[in-house]
Amino acid sequence: MHYLRVFILGLLGILFIGSPTTYAAANPGDGALSNVLTGKVTDKISKQPLPGATVYLPDLHVGAATDAQGNYIIKNLPKGKYVVDVHYIGYSAYSEIVTINGTATKDFELSETLIEKNEVVITGANLATSMKKTPTPINVIRRDYLTDNISTNIIDAISKVPGVSQLSTGPAISKPFIRGLGYNRVVVVGDGIRQEGQQWGDEHGIEIDDYNVSRIEVLKGPASLVYGSDALAGVVNIVPPPPLPLGKIKGNVEANYQSNNGLMAYHADIAGNTNGFSWGAFVTQKQAHDYKNKYDDYVFNSRFNNTNFGANIGINKQWGYSRLTFTSFNQHLGLVEGERDEQGRFIKPVNINGEAGEAPVTGSDNTSYSMEVPKQQINHQKIVWDNNLYLHNGGRLGLTLGYQLNQRREYGNVLQPNEPELYLKLKTFNYALKYYLPEMNGWQTTVGVNGMQQRNENKGDEFLIPAYDLFDIGGFAVTSKTFNKLTLSGGLRFDNRSLRSNALLLDADGKPSPDGDVRFASFSKNFSNISASVGLSYEASDRVVLKVNAARGFRAPNIAELSANGVHEGTIKYELGNQDLKPEVSTQVDAGIDFNTQHVSLTASLFYNHINNFIFARKLFNAAGTDSIPAENNEEGYAAFKYQQGTANLYGGELMLDIHPHPIDWLHFENTLSYVKGRLANGTDSTRYLPNIPAGRWLSELKGKFRKVGGPLQNAYIGVQMDMNFAQNNVFTAYNTETATGSYTLFNAGLGTDFVNRKSRTLFSLHFAVNNFTDVAYQNHLSRLKYAPVNEVTGRSGVYNIGRNFSVKLAIPIDFK
């Protein structure tokens, strides 16, 4: 109730101070209300108008659609310089900075080229800006990419981005890794606030619906000062669909079927904007049975189902905008243990006349959509209130408040399958206040304060981490200026995090008791540090952009690293925390080059990341040289892992070559290479390398895109992709913590098109794809299932990843008159 009270008080306060009479609307005579952006959007070659193109200002959350003649008009804008983002189906996205002071006229010409030359980005910057002016390495993934490719969750969908990997536990559970770093070192942002849902765990993914997305931006490195500490690896910003242009009401209905695990997904959304009042709603339902591969056949208990929904309302007027968003993510999923009998068959727990037993898995078990123990339930509700108020002096004031309730339940007792054993309840209140200063001599500056208040409770009968309270606050200032062809940007941030852990005593039956044995001792910790970044982007010519960036980041130890004491079911290990851990401090340098012509795009970047007090878990051995297995609280007999620290150095880079040859204008040939190496300073042969470092990867895709096909077909594509993963032999082998992984190559293919009527309005879109069509049996190095028990029949260790998988997607847009 405390969080709710704070949220309501903040809501009332901003409504009061944000009334139209307080800000830019107070004095119409000052010209603040007369600012208008108007113009025309046309084809660059034919000069024909492009009706239905969207012109959008990301910083102001306002836009317009062009009419039949390609004209647009956006009213009630504040004075200033803003990035304008222009999109039209079948054309390359385009962005440009426009000065708004009175009535500004700006025409845009769009090209059909497949290469995005001037993509707009919002992550890690004080204001939206073009990609070429951003010194930090950022990748942008648009909705059409997510539609064209097969994925089972939101992180799986971006795992092919150069430098991005996923630590997975089956198809439903993925955690983002950027340049070899993951968990709490990656900040995931959804609906404008950092997502908080037990990020330290392997066995559950990111609680964001993968259909309610317009774009995803991936920032690499500790250069984001806007979202708070922890982002040593970078930021994954999942951006929801923006408000529709004025006078529009649109909807979408989508369906997806995947053959390997019988995945069936359905999604529907609708949104509208009338006189600046915007609204929207969506619902997604997804279910899958066990997946299969060539070696394991069906992998028992890899099934999952999701039911997600959300809604938003907002208002955009002459004084600014305000938007309230609610989302609910609800997932049930099995936990793969990988245990088998003497014949190599997976086994399942069963209830035999009131006694717990085991039985071989049958074929009907594998194709069932119902949940079996051990299983998990994730519920994540989030409400976000985002506000932006225009001030007389040309500045803006932004206030974002959010509340998240994350509940994670694990069920492992076959005799009581609906009684949770582990039950974590996490409440988070997020806040952010920003002041966007008026432009001063070309400098665009933002100052602000943000953070969170958090409480985690144990509601189950098993205990992995203690209940705790956390308060996090940070102040920052970021700025940028363009000097002719040189753009300088940087900033400074100070963070303080206070954490108080509650004691837990248990009696002989394992129940909380005021005078029992100590499971968790109470403690208080306080961490603070400074983060900073500075970078340069230099347009050496119309084709070449050079970039360099240096950044310092800070991450406090999370609650599991400090105080875990229990079985971590999804990771098949017993975890022990370490209260002597110190904060991690990262210093990273990036350098890159972008080369763009009409038919070729080359992007290359190198990085070096030095981390003091790097935290990782290693397996413990006992005096006999065998696995250390704590007797207490460990009936399964899992090996023990304890967190420790060292000095880490990571280095590597990414290369992307995109060729769009002339005169074969429909052909698209893209190659990306990613490599990272992580080492511990002063390590021995077995402790030389950091754990969980992804293997090198080469992705090569040949794709044809055809805007006009003939008849009812438009915006068609067909492509084939090679996904080569190199062997990873640089592993942390000490105490059998990690094992090497062999190389493998996957081949994927896809095709799709829009079906249109005589007026070129899309009736529906159809997409076909197949992943791993040669049905290779492989284990990704970051798959936690590769550490499942050995199959005694085949001698193979662990469980393999998903095999051949066909997918068909249908999307039906609905445009209401």
C-alpha cells in the first residue's frame, strides 16, 4: 500500500502542476502554441506522393500521417530542435533534425533502398538523435524483423544482433548477454522504466510481451547514464508502439504456428487517437508442448504457455503529453531436469498411491500442453505513468512513475503439485524526474534524478534468498553538441544503493521460527559510486563516420550474490552468497567506423572492457576433491557454487557488411561477425577464462526484397541464412564449473508477402520460415541444459537445443474509418 500511496500522490501532484494554465499554454501571446511542422513526403526517384507515411517526433510522442497527396501537418509543438522520424512500408526509414520555431516546413524524400542510412535512436541519449551522431554502438531492431524471423520469446528474437547472445534454459527462458556479460549487468527497459523481476536468476526470462513491441534498441557498453547503475554490459530498450496519428483508429490480428513444439500464438491489438486523446489495448495468448531434437527426441517438461494483456490511455495537448500504461505478463512453464532411466528415456515424477515415485515419459506426455512438476509460474504486473510538460523557456520537464509486482512460484512436489515451494514476491516503485534544458549555444543538456524502492518477500516453504528492502537513487547530467561534422556527447552520474536483508530462522521442520536455526542472517549494505562517459562522432565525409567512446560503469552486488543459501532449481545447483563482495567497476573503450554508400554499408567496432571486482560463481570441492554437497536444505544432492571476485578483462568486436548491389536492386547480402574473449587476471590454466562467454559467431544472409510483385502481392521477400557458431574452448574449467562446446552451423530460410487490394491497402500478410532445416543436433555454449545429467545409453552429456522448426505467421491489419 505504501507504493500505491506514493504513486497516487505523484499522480495528483503532476496533474495539478501540469494543468494547461501552468506551462506553455499560460500565455498564448508568446507564440508557444503557434509552432507547427508541415510538409510533404514523396518517393525520391519518381517524386510521387506517399500517402499513409508516418512522420513522428520521438521526444514529444506526437506524429501525423500523410494524406492522399503526401501532405502532413503537426500542430501544438514546443520551440526547439527535434529529430523527426519518417516511415513508409517498403522504404528505408529516414530521420533528420528539424528546427521548430513558428511554422516550419520540411519535405522528406524516401528511398526504396534496403540499407538504413540514418536510423533514429533514443537509448542512452538525452534526446532522440540519428545513429551517425551517437558515439556509442547501438543496434535497432524494428517490428518487421521480429515478424520475418522465428522466435519463442523477446530475447530469442534479438539474439542474432551482433554482440548479443542469450543464456537459455529451453525455448521459453532467455536472458540477454551483451559482449559476454549478462544478468544484472544488462538493464532491460520496457515502457520507459527498467524491468525488475529477479534478474539474477537463470530459470526465467524477461517479462515483456514479444508482440507489444514497435522496436528494440540495444546499446552496448556502460554508456547509459539515464537508466541508472548496473548497465555494465549495456541496455536493451524494448519500445512499445507509439500513439497513432490524429484521427486514426487501427488494429491488428496475428497468429503463429511452429511445428517443432506445436507452438500456437494469437495476438490482437487496437489503438486510436481522437483530438490528442490516445488509447490502446492488446492481448496475447501463447502455448507450446515439449520441443524435440535429433538426439533427445522430445525434451520432457520444456513446455510453456503465456497469457499477456495490457492497455494505455494518453493525452497530447499544447502543454505536453501524459500517458498511463498497464501491462500484465503471465507465464507457466516446465523446468527441465533432464533425468533419464537406464534405457535413456526421460523420467517424470508421479504420485503412486500417495507416495512420490518416478516413471518413464510417454509420447502423449510430450505432446501435452498441460503443466507437470517441476514447474514455474511467473506473474508480472506493471503500471507506468509517463509525463512531459513544455515550459515557457523552451525547456521540458519529464516525470515517469512506475510500479511493478513480480511474483515467481516454483512447484516441485508431485504429491502437492499446486502448492508452491519457492515463492518470491517482488514489489518495485520506479521514479524518474528529468529537466530538458533549452538549447544553449548548440548544447543540448538534460539533468535528472531517478531510482527505485524495492521490497522482496518469501511466501513459500523453500528459501533461496532472504527477504530484503532496497532503495536506489542517482543523479545525472548528460549533454551533447554538434560542431559542424563533429558531435561531442557525454555525461556524469552518481548512484547510491542501500540494501537491508532480513534475518530468517527455521525450526526443525523448516518453518520460520523466532528461535530456530539461522538460514539467513540480517545485514545492511550501502554502495555508491560514479559513472561517466564521453564520446565523439565525426562525419569524415558523406560516407564515413568515425566514432570513439570511453565509459565508466558501476554495479552493486545483487541479493543472490550477497546472501543466496539454497537450491536454485532451474540451474541444477546449490548457491551460496558472499557478503564480502564489493561493487563491480567497469572501464570500457569503444572505437568504430561506419561506411555507407547507396549499395554498401560497413560497420565495424572494437572494444576493451576492464572490470574490477568481477563477480562470478564457481563450483566448490570438498577435502576429498569431489563435489561439495551441502547436506542441509539439499535433498537433491546438487553441487555447491559460491560467488567470488576477480579482475576481468574482456575484448572483442563486431563487424557488419551489408551489400545491396546495383543493378540487382532487390538483392540484400548481409554478413555479421561477433567475437568476445574474457579473461581473469592472474588466473591459472583452469581459471584463466571467464565463465559464460559466448562463442564467436558468423551470420550470413542472402535476401531478396520486392516492393512490387504484381497482382495482389507487395513487399515480398525470400531469404536464406547461415548461422555459424565457432567452438568455445576458452572456458572456466576449474572444479568442473564449465565445459567446452563444439562448433555447429545452422541454416534458416524464410519468405513472406503482403496481400493488397486494388488501392494497395494491405489485406493481410503471410510469412513462412524454417530454422535449422538440416536438423543439426547442437548445444549452444550458453544453454544451461547442456549441464543436465549424462544419457547413460548414448554417453552424451546434457540436453540439446531445438531441432528443425517450421513456422507460419498470419497478420491482418484493421483500419477503422
